[in-house]
Amino acid sequence: MKMNDAKVAELWEQSKNDAEGMRLGYTTQQHYFAALVRADEREACAKVCDEVDKESQSQWPKRLATMIRARGST
């Protein structure tokens, strides 16, 4: 899945919030931006699992989505 230019620009603008980045422990805007991109990609992957879960009889898609989202808190 490819992130579009508008989303990259949105995350770059969000990363310019130095106070928030510092509060979260990032020392540079680039580090904060990278973290935002990773979080966005994790959520995109989890949403794919959510969609598969709607059509699946298995418990795995929902469990995978939960595990992917949990990676954001580690």
C-alpha cells in the first residue's frame, strides 16, 4: 500500500508541532515525522485486517489487527 502525497504532506505538517514532538520524546522533527509515518502505516495494515475480518470465519484477522495496533504502544 503506497502512501499518497497528500498524506505525506499532512504528516509533515503535523510533525512541525515541536511542542507535541518534544512532549512525546522526539528530538527532531524528522524523528517525529518518521514516527507519524510508522503509526499511519500500522493503522493502514490493521484496517486491512478489519476488512478481512468482516468476511472471515477465522479469529485471526481481528487478532492480527489488535496485535498491529498494540505495536504503537511499545
